[in-house]
Amino acid sequence: MTSTEIAAVRPARTPRRSGPRSTLTRSSGLGLGIAMIWFSALVLIPLMAVVVTAIDGGWDVFRSTITNGQTAAAIRLTVSTALGVTVVNVIMGPLIAWVLVRDRFWGKSVLEVMIDIPFALPTIVAGLVLLSLYGNDSPVGIDIANKRPAVFLAFLFVTLPFVVRMVQPVLEELDRDVEEAAASLGASRFTTFRRVVLPSLAPAIAAGAALSFARGVSEYGSLVLLSGNLPFKTEVTSVRILSSIENDNVPAAAAVATVLLVISLAVIVLLDVIQRRVAARG
Amino acid sequence: MADTLVHEVAEPAAPVEKPRRAPRVRKTPVTYLMRFIVTAYLFFLVAWPVSLVVTHTFADGFDSIRSLLDDADMVVALQLSAYVAVWSVIINTLFGVGISLLLVRYEFPGKRILNSLLDIPLSVSPVVVGLALVLVYGGRNGWFGPTLAGWGFQIIFSTPGIVMATTFVALPLMIREIVPVLEEIGIEQEQAAESLGASGLQRFWRITLPSIKWGIVYGVVLTLARSLGEFGAVKVVSGNVLGQTRTATLAVEEKYLNFDPQGAYATAFLLAMVSVACIVVVAIIRPKNHP
């Protein structure tokens, strides 16, 4: 087929779906083009390179890398700890948000700032911070450095803000009259919470949980000093990738990195679905 | 006459002034229990550990900070961190404001996918970010690396690589702050300005920018804190050469592992102080009714 033929055929093709038409003007189109070039050069092409490098080795190499005892142990530890931390966040996050929004007491604004600290603190500093209270010269005598609970604690620290910050604005917007109506109709406080408040918070909690899971799975900096990175014991996936890079075993690093990328993508898709649900509900 | 007029105008305005009802919190034992649990949780997880770093740093006065600033390599590391963070903030602010305007104000094919892809850096491991950049821009066998090296650009194991890695991890923060504000303010004001003959640039400077000002300020602060603190991605791409590509966060690890906990605590304190100060300052100056 020559190019003229293609050009002739193209307009006749019906669009796959009647999505929104482009409303780009010439200058905004140019802006989008520049933004996309930068975004591709910085994010999309490099991430693609990871997947391509992993595939290049072939399926057998990929599978044997992932199922290698030490790597599999690292992936299991990372995913199970991240899940456990997410469960804690799903319980503590809404509780913290509730106290911050509904309760009023002296020093509340200090708690408010404390929520942001794990986000603002450099991760390596976060590890050092936890080490100073829960390390081997702990003033309270709790030494979990180089042990499994250290991984849990580090994840708990770095993921603290996610659920809280997702739930808080929703809770602030929530119409209290509905709760009062439920109460006046005889619902107990618990019933009101379960039937009236919780359903409106659920999407925010789910979104926060997804983010905190993703953050936990990908965590690296805070563990460097705290967990000791002992193979089969406290070594997490990110550390595993880094040691592969340092040993110049790039295909193995790319294979494990692809597993993490798939998890991140799954979380992104989940977030999109949740956001669309909420938007559809209005 | 004027008196009554003012009076009449002021009167109906009064109820509007305080739509915020007094909080009807019934203080039950559960309220106090929840307050206690939350305070204790945050105390043991955040407040106490963070305060210990401060006390460790000042265990012998200002000596550890002073010796840190006397160390030429350390000063280079701090300068490099600051340099990288400033570039990351500049790039992400320009990109973030631009792409947010495009996402909110225009329709184009693939917008929904782009919207989701922009969140990727939030959930990708920093180590994977580093690896990804090395695979593409590595000087020896990256996809583009050798070509760029031929033109005289070294990216990996050099400052541009550190800037790219840092910009990557902080990319979504600005967008996530601005997009909700832009959605909230709508386009009526801009349309009005346009009908009165304002050019695109005038509309941006005089209408859009002032209304997203606080979103940008908060975005800058978050980007700055994240950029100053990036560790994993920088560790992979920088090569960690003392006095050249070692950033302040890499120095914290190096000092701690080389049995210089004082130096590590002092560096950590400096980094933490900048990040936390940013957050606190913005929390104070940001207007309460900000959307």
C-alpha cells in the first residue's frame, strides 16, 4: 500500500469510540508536545528500558531470577510486611484523621505537623531517627535493629501520612447533619459510624491504602541503616535490586525491578478506578 | 442616615461571617480514649525518635555541626544537594504548572492515561528509578548514553544524572497540588477577562497565577523536601564520589557506616531541619480556607 492510499483510507475509518474531541489550540498543543517529550525522556523511556532489559534475557532467565531463593525471600518479606503495615494504616489512619478533624484539644496542631514529618524527612534520616529510639543504644531498651520488626517499623513510619491525608479532607467535607439525623432516629454511635460515615470514607481509605502499600513495597532509604539487610531475614526487594546493580548483574536487577513496576502499575490502575467510582457517584 | 445605612448593611452580614458552627463534640470516654491512642501512637512513632536525633546532635553543643561545616567535602555535599534540589524544584514547577493547565483546561486523546502515568513516580521504588535512568543514559551501554557521551554530555555518575533522578521522584507532587485548585476555580473569571480583551499571557499572570498561588507554594515546599531527601535513586546514578557526586543524604549513610554517628546525626539534623522548617512555615502561613 502506498502512502497516498493510506491517506485516502484513513478518514473513512470510523473512530473506535466517541471519546472527547481534542480541544487543543496550536500553542497548547505545542506545550503538550514539549511536556510529553520531557516526560518520555525522564520517565517513560527509562521505565520501558527496565522491562525490555528484563525481557531480553528470556523467560527462563526471568523466572530463575525471580524464584532464586534469596530473591523470592526478599519479595515475600517485602510484600507481606507492606500488607501488614497497610492493615495497620487502614485502622490507624482513619482514627488519626477523625481525631484531627472532630476533636479539639491543646496541642492538636503539633500532631497535625507530625503527620507530615515522615513525608518531609529524607528516608535515610528516617532510618537514623528510628534507630536512635529502637536501635542498639535505645534509651527504652527495645533493640530491633537488624531484626524483622525493623522492616515493619520503617514501613510504618514512611507510610504514616498516606491514609490520614486521603481521609482528612473527605471527613471535613462530610455533612454532619446526616449523622445527627441517624442519631435522632435512634442509631447508636457505632451504627452511625458504620452505616453513614464509613461508606463515604471507604474510597479515600482504599486510595490511601493502595498508596501506602506501594510506598512500602518500594521503600529503600529508611532500611539501609535500620534493617541490616541480612539475606533471607531482613533483606527487602529494593536492596536486592541494588546489590544486583552493584554486582553488574543488570538483567537480574531489571527482572526484579519489573516485578516492582508491575505492582506499582497495579496500584496506579486501582487508584484510577477508585477515583472514577467517586467521580461517578458525584 | 449614613449611620443607619451602615448598620443595615452590617447586620445581615454578621451571620454569614461565622458559618462555622461551634463543634458539637460530645466528650465521651471514647473521645478521650481515641485522643490518647492517637497521641501515644504519634509520640512513639514520630515525636520521640525525631527529638532524639536533635538531642544526639547537640549532645556536645554545637561542636558536631561546626566540625561538619569545617569539612570541605561535606560543604561540597551540602552545596550539591542544594543545587540539585533547586533545579528539581524549577523543572518540576514549570512542568507541573504547564501539564496541570493542559490536563484541567483541555481535552485530548490519551488524557486519562497520561493522568495516571503522571502518578507513577509516587509508587516506583527509588532504586528502580536509578536503574531505569542508568539503562537509558549510562555512558557505556545505555540506550542513549554513548551517543550523548559522544556529544560531550555525561549524565550518569555526574550532576545531570542526579538532577534527573531527583526530578523523577518528585515529579507528581506539584501536579497533585495544583490540579484540584484549578478544577475548583473554574474558568469563568478567565472567560470574563478574555471577553474584556485580555491576552492569554495577561490572563495567566493576572487571573490564573494568583488563584493557584498557594497550590504552587505548597507544591514547591513538598518538591523541595522530597528533592533534598532523595537517597536511593541518587545512590544508583551518582557513583557516590567523595567531594564530587556525594550528596548530603549519601554522606549520612557513609558517616554512619564509618563509625562517625555524630557526623551522621549532625548531617541528618541539618537535612531534617530544612524539610521540617518548610512544612511548618507553610502550615502556618497557608490560609485556613485554602481549597
